[in-house]
Amino acid sequence: MSEQIIQIENVSPLDLFGAGDKHLEHIKTLFPKLKIIARGNLLKVIGESETLDFFITRFELVMLHLERFGTISEKIIDQLMIGENDDNNTNVLTDKEVLVHGNRGLQVKAITANQKKMVSGIADNDMVFAIGPAGTGKTYTAVALAVRALKNKEVRRIVLTRPAVEAGENLGFLPGDMKEKLDPYMQPLYDALRDMLPTQKLLGYLEDSTIEIAPLAFMRGRTLDHAFVILDEAQNATRSQLKMFLTRMGKSSKFIITGDITQIDLPYKQPSGLIQALEILQEVKGIEFIMLDEKDVVRHKLVTRIIKAYAQNDTAYVWKPKSTLNTSEPANENL
């Protein structure tokens, strides 16, 4: 008889073993010749060497599935623990259309043509600009891509940022500590993360800065290595702010910049850095620009009609050719 200790890492033992050890008890029925004992994040397994080795190999697949997709079921356990061939096991572990398996069985996918371009764009490039109106899923898709990269260990951390332009990037007059001041402006990013990660895992990532959510002003002076970085609401960044952000890119990092050039909240006559970036960077190799429109809207059908109505009536922020675009900005370019 042999004995092996398996350490449960990167997944919650509660999620792995199930409520009331439901999944663990099911696994025991699949291997009646083994003695399986769970204590905290350790699993002791006793039995004949050949059966024990087979069990460990298959149990690691179960843990990998839970780590990648955030959920597990008895059907999946059966396929992974006693599947007849490795091809079937691989099919269980991969679903090319699903970006993230989120909470409560949520499957996050790129639905529209331009959302799918975001997926292929970030695979082929290190930087992607996703520009489009509200409701087109650009931020949600970007966060899903970041979470997927983190789960697949393609990056070590996620950095999410947006300009706190509503507070003028000067939050001192607001009550509370810095987190309390910033949270209202970062709420859309928190909402997306809550859909895609278990609560305790998300809290742990925020606690140890594996996931960082911060205003754009806090990016100055940093180098972001091995990170998946998202700048949301980039239309509210000035030329100097956007230049500062884009030059934070470090080794083995991916950047997605999202924005809506029809909803600029900068002070009057203050040009948007995003509009200028569309003109300045469009020929730079390694950067892809994806323009989303009303066909990509995934909210209520009225949102599509509202966007079309405003587009027909409002031409204030139409992207113009370089010859007619004012790229001047009396701003501090110091980085």
C-alpha cells in the first residue's frame, strides 16, 4: 500500500469538494479501492500504487478545470476522473467560445462580430483600442479577456484604470478614505469582476494586488510588466494622460483601451486624447483599432435606437481626418 498527500492550490477546497463534501463523496464512489481523507487544503490518498498514480493524474485535471472555469459538476468529474481517453478530457477542459466561466454557471463569450475582433486582436497584438458607444460590451469583453489571461497564467496581474474625470482627478474634497472616494468611479469594473470571479477569490486578488483598480493619475511613473492592463473611458483622458498611460507598458504585458468618443466629459475646449490617439497611432505596428457600433449593443433594444438617434443628430465628436483635427494641447508632457 502507498500513501500520497495532494495539496489543494489555486482553488477553494469548498468549491472543489462541494457543499457538504458532495463532490468528494462522489469521487470516493468512483475509486472504492482507495482510502481518501480530506483535511483543510490537503487530501490524503491511500491505496495500490498503480491505482493511486492514476487517481492523482485525473484529480489534477479536476483541479485544473475548477481553476480555469470556476465551476465543477459531477458530470465533469466523471469525465475527468474516469474518461476513457485524453482527447475527451481535453475537450472538457477547453471551450474556445467561452472566455470565462463565471459565477452561477455564467459563460462569458464574445457575442458580436466586433467583440470577436477584440478577442482575436489581443491575441495577435499587444495593444488594442476598442472604440464604441455605450452598451457594446467593450469593457465587459476586455475584463473577461484579462481574467482569462490571469487564470491561464499568461500574466501575473490585472490592472484596471479609468480617469476619475467627474471628480476632476482631485478627490480630496470627497468624504472617506481613498478607496471610498474612488469606488463610485470604478464600479463598472467591480461589477464585471464580480460576475467572473468567486467573491472570496476576488477579495484575495484585490488584497494582494493581483488585481488592482486605480485612477489613471496613479499610473504615472510606473512600469507594468507581466500585466493585463485596461484603460476604460479613455475618451476622458487628455493627450498627455493617454501618452503617459500608453508608455507604462512593460515586458510581457497586454493593453486594452476602451472608450466612447461621443461621451466626452472633459472641460470645454479640452481635446480628448483618445481622438488624437486614433489619428497618431493608427499606423503603429502592434496596435489594432476596433470600432464598435449599434450592431454590437447587447443591452435593451432601446439602447440601439437611442444610439442611432443621437448619431444622426450629434456630430460634435465625430472622428475627423488629421487635416481638420486640432491636436494641440497646452498640457504638461512630463512623464
